[in-house]
Amino acid sequence: MSRSGETFETKIDNMIMKRTPDSISILMDCLEAGLRKGEITANDIKDKEWAEPNIVGGSMRACLPACGFRIDRARPHIKAIAKKKNGRMLPVWVLEEPYKAEQVMAKLRRLTFDLIGTEEKGETQGRLF
């Protein structure tokens, strides 16, 4: 339980409810890369057109600490490779608690599957993320 008395599951549910589809897409990219490599930067996010200009950094700062990541302050920042970032320096996020990231990823996959629906039931809505 956190200091506010909410469980990890409730905290994650509340975090997800506040996110836009773009932010959820960014979070899924972060979790996949983090679980695969053990660390991530904004360079690991698929380069797309976003509705908001600062959504990648904002989503990472708002969501990653709850998902078991922390910024490694001992390491130097990495240069951004995206064309629009002009070589900005990015922090390295290290995955310290992989079980949290796995739980959030499973929850996001269930959410995405629920939104897409199943074809045999005729409940498809298209790919939202």
C-alpha cells in the first residue's frame, strides 16, 4: 500500500484512467522496451505524430515511477535521435521492479483487447491504440 492507503492495483487503475490514447501508447512502448532491455530512454518510443508536443516526456515522468522505473542520475544523459528533438539530452530510466512493469503491461493488454473486442462476437471497434 502507498502512503495514501491505495493498493498498487488501484493506483495503476487511476493512473491509466487519466491517460489519453497517445499516453497509453507511449507507456506500452516504454514497458515493452524496459522489460526487454532493463532500461529505456525516449529514443525507445516509436516516432509518431502526437496530439500534444510534450506528451512523451510528460507521460514518462507521470507513469514510469509507478511502474517500477527510476532515473539513473549517475549516468550521463543520452542524445535524442528523433528529428524534431534537435539533439536534446534524455535521461536513462532503469527498471528496478520488473514485476510492477509486468503487471501494468498485462493490465494494458487486457484493456486494449477489451476495447478492440473479438470478431467472433461481432464486437470489434477497430484498433484504438
